[in-house]
Amino acid sequence: QVRFVESGGGLVQPGGSLRLSCQASGYITSVDAVGWYRQAPGKERALVVSISGWDEKEYGDVEKDRFTITKDNAENTVYLQIDDLKPEDTAVYYCNSRNAVGRVVGSWGQGTQVTVSS
């Protein structure tokens, strides 16, 4: 089972940007897709965006223009660029593997905290 370690979070002012990293313990080409999720305080964890082996992207209920997912197969890393950060983006961000029908198939890691505040 491929496991993931998230990093890159932090405290950012509104309007700023962050790039989160998701390092896999194995080949990301061995999974159907890798997704970024987030869980805000008091809310359920939800999909932000995922990327498949064919580079197809699936977005959750987010402003698509602000979230960019990319991957580096050679480094087995998936990135999430978040631009124009807003306070409502404050959450713990996680990544995980998904199967062909979008079901999470891996174990959750520790996540990385993103806090947007002035």
C-alpha cells in the first residue's frame, strides 16, 4: 500500500500562495489517482482536487482557478498550488490514493495545516 506524507503548510496572509507537497512511499503510477483533501474545523474531510494516471483532474466544491494540482512521477510527489488564499481555506490538507471510481483506498496521514489569517 502506498502511503503519503504531506508538507508545505503554514500560516499565510489572505491573498498569499502556498505549494503543498505529497510524497509517496512508492510509485504514484501504481495507483489510479492521487487526491488532495482538506478538513476544516467542525467540517468533514472533502475532496479538493485529484489527478489520475492519465492527468485527468477532478475537482471538489472549490474555486478551480485557485487550485492547481501537478505531479512528478520521477519524484513520486504530487503538488497542490493554492493561490489567492482566503480564510475559508484554513484546514488540514491531506493526500491519498483513489481508485477508478473515486474511492479513497489508502490510509490517512498526518496532513499539513494551512492557516490563512491576517
